[in-house]
Amino acid sequence: MGQGFTAVAEQVGSLAEQSSSATQEIAQIVASIQTETQEVVESIETGTAQVVNSTNLVEGTKRRLAEVLLKSEQINELMQKISASTAYQTESSAAVTQLVKQATEESEQRSESSGKMAQSIQATAEIAQALQTSVEKFKVDDEGAIAPEFRQPLPCFQLQILAQPKAPSKASTSPSNPTVSALPARTLPEPSRPSLPSPSPRPRQASWIQTNRFGSIF
């Protein structure tokens, strides 16, 4: 009996040692599993944080792309406005150039007309001076007749005067006036006069004034 108990005790001790050793190994395995689990958890948390960061980056990129697209559309609209404004300015410049050209041509025409008018006025003044000189050679007595000493042959000249037609005077139709009605009209070559520009047509009739050799007007 005693030997049997001893053998059993030895076996129980051996099993206890084995159980203790197995328990230690299990504890080590559990600790290792816990460590690895903790590492996995940390890795998962890190991955989750990275995913969140990546998601935030993607969202930020989307917002930036949307802003870039909006700016691109605004730039496109601005370019279209600039193009339209440039075309309008080009047309306006062409119109202004045409107006300036027309104004220049009209100014040149006015200058030319002013020059011709000045020449015409100068020629008219010369003719008026010549008429004044010719009239000063006549002397009329108290009865309206030309004095005999001043009845010298004078060159007959003819002038066209633009004026309204006048009623014939009594002196030119009365037979009692021998100074006016007796002499026929003569037309001699006109004296040389400066050339005048053609006057613009007017709705008036032309009347002719002639002088005879004695200076009488008929």
C-alpha cells in the first residue's frame, strides 16, 4: 500500500509540474495573443485614421476642383466679354475714323469755298470800284441832263445784275424825255475782268443795265 501511494503521489506531482508548466505556457501564449491583439487594434486605429485623412483629402480635392471649375467658367465668361468689348471698340474706332475723314473732307471743301468766295468778293469790289470811277466822270445839270462838256464817248459795258425785276420807270417810257428814249442800245465787247466762280442758282430773274455813249441808262 505504501509503495502504491508513493507512486501515485509521484505521478500527481509530475502532473502538477506539467500542469504548472502548461499553465505558464498558456499564460505566455495569452500574453502574446494580447500583445498581438493590441498591435492589431493599434494598426486598425492607425488605418482608420489614415482612411479618415484620405477621405478628408478626397473631399478637399473635390472642393478645390469645384472651385477651379467655377473660376474657369468665370474666366471663360470674362474672355467672352473682353472679346465682345474689343469688337465693339474696333467698330467704334472705325466709325470715329470715318467721321474724322468726313469732317476733314468737309473742312477742306469749306476752305476751298471760302477761298472762292474771297476771290468773288475781291472781284466784285474791283468791279464796284471801276463802276464808281466811271460814274464819277459824269456831271448832271439841274434839269437831270448831262452837261455837253461831259458828253464824251465812253466805252459801253454790260453787266448782269441778279435782282428782282423792277417796274419800268416813267423816264424810260415818256416821249418827253429826249435824253433817254432817243438812242438805240449798243453792246460793245466787255472790258477784261477777273474770272468769277459761277454763283449758285437763285430763283430770281436777271435784268440788264446798259449805258450808251453819253452815260444814259436804258
